[in-house]
Amino acid sequence: YGKIVADTLKADVYHAYGTSGVRTQEMLMFLKDGYYGDAVTNYNMHYWVHTDNIDKELPVLQKQIRDGLAESNLITMGVGINDLWLTVEGILLQLGTGKPYTGPEDAQKEYMDTVSAFGVSQAMKLVQQAADAVFGVATLVPQLVAAIGDALLSFEPRYEEILQLIRKLNPNAIIVEVGFYNPFDILTPGFNGIIDTYLGTMNSFL
């Protein structure tokens, strides 16, 4: 999307920092000194860091991204859907296999551990099976809904902090937030109504 906008506006420079899988945790890590994300960040960092020496490469990435934001006239941003996506998939895996839900970060790690062990395609099959199991047990659905609420409660303050940090770097740029669509239509049909409600809340917040 950013490239389309840049080409249409005939921008002199286009900085592309977005990548698949990024969450507010990673975005915040690039903008906030002393913040190193969470347990899932180690999975996502391979998109940017190509060695195991994160301490060496992270300052380079931070400077690159901060400099790019500071000099931009227009910033397009679409971050946050993976905060929800990874959490929901992890929650489904936990509840569907009888594990206790212990928070959004643990749920996300559950999903990323599954991807690492079996690959994305097989992980999604396991998520689908777990979704069918969860929606087959009435007592599990309220737990799922409460857990999604937890994910949103942790997403909002991180997003607000990201915006504040960008504004410190660049008080004048136009910031365009790309809203979220429902990526869960591949799962159990009864799930869509729940997700649509929360996505509506996220888009209203943005």
C-alpha cells in the first residue's frame, strides 16, 4: 500500500519498513530505547536481523527507521492486526488442547512455537481443529472472548505510545492508519461475529 501511494504521489524517497508478522511490540522496539519486545519478538526479528547478534544490529535498525520517519512528509502505518491474529490463534490452540490460558504473550508464543515445530500450513490446520473443538464446548467460548479482550487492552497503550514516539521524531508528517479487515474467515464460521465486533472496536480506536 505504501509503495502504491508513493508512486502515485511521485515521492522523491520511499522508505519501506513494514513486513509480514510485525506487531506493535516490534514497532515499539524500534522507537523506544531499552525496550526489547517480548518472547515472540525473537521469532519476528529474523525479518530484519540476519545474525544472532541482535544487540549489534538493533541500533542500526533503530537509527535507520527513526531517520526515515523523521524526514517523511507522509507516513502510512498498518500495525496491530498481528497483535490480535497471533493471540487468537494461540488462544485457540491452548483452549482446544486443554491448556490453561495465561495471557496474550503466552498465547502468541504457543502459536509461534507450533509454527516453528510444524510449519505455517500444518499450524493453521491445527488452529482450525482447535477452533472446531472450542466452539463445540459452550464453556470455552466465554474464555476465548475474555482472552481476546485482554489482547486489545494490551494493544491500545502500545499503539498510543508508538504514535507519541513518531510525533516526537516528526511533529508535522501526515500519518495515515490503514484499518483492519477480518482475516479469520478461514476458521469456524461462528467465530466471525465475535472477531468482527473486536475489529470494529480496534478500527474505532485507530
